[in-house]
Amino acid sequence: MYRTLLCASLLVFSVAACGKKKGPAPPNPTISDSKPVGATRSEPGTATVTAVGKDAGNAPAIGPIYFAFDSTDLSEESRRALTRYGEWLQRSAARVVVEGHADERGTTEYNVALGERRAHVIRDFLVRLGVDAARVDTISYGEERPAASGDDESAWAQNRRGEINTRQ
């Protein structure tokens, strides 16, 4: 179902983006900009996993996994957060969907492909931890679901991300 949706989206986006120009390339940051989901904010370069509810068996909420410009590399902090999440996921029967996102720079086709690579990097990391690959679906939204609006590095950094949604 997700692949069909992705293929249909790619077709629509490719027709709409035929005339889209690539914006100027910003300097490549040395550390990924990360902050947890929700009202609390942390310093750039961090990712968090937070238990939900009082029961340790509940699904932990994992904040976005942020990426540097045009990158699919996981930061050390992101690897630690994914490891904690993966350990919980190994003990549960939950299925997850990993969403890949990109900032607005680049063509729609390129950003969908980049979002897909980011989602696959996160999925592959969880699978290497021992999570059954059949329980981890991926989808790319490219630039179509920004977390922040704006045409500056601060907004772009928040949009270069992967997000994990747990389904029980």
C-alpha cells in the first residue's frame, strides 16, 4: 500500500516539479541539528527517547532523527536513541512506520529519493539490532511535510529528518 502511494506521489510530483529550480547550496553543517518532539527543546546534535506513561512496556516516543544537508549519516546521539528504541521494539510486537523527510532545496524527485534513503537508513539500523524487517515499513514524504516553515538554515535543519511512528 505504501509503495503504491509512493509511486502515485512520485508521478504527481514529477509532473508538478518539471520547472522547479534547485536553490543555492548552503554550507554543510558539521553536526546534525536535532531536538526532541514536543515542547521541550535540547541542544543541536541531540536526539531523545522518552518513555510514555508509567509502564515501562509502553512504546517509547522517539524524537525526530535529524540529518545534515544532503546526508543520510546517523549522528552518534541518533544511534544511541535508535538503539534504545530498537531494544524496546525487539521486546514488543509493535509495527513501525519510518518516515523520511527533506528540506525544500532540490527537485521534488530528488527530495523524495533522499527522504526514502533516510527512512531506509533508520530501518536498516533497527534491523541490524535484531528487529524483524517485516515490522518496519518506510515511506518518504520528501519536502512535502515540513516541520518548520522558512527559507533559512534553522527551518531547513528541522525538515531534514526521519520520524518513527509506532503502531501497536
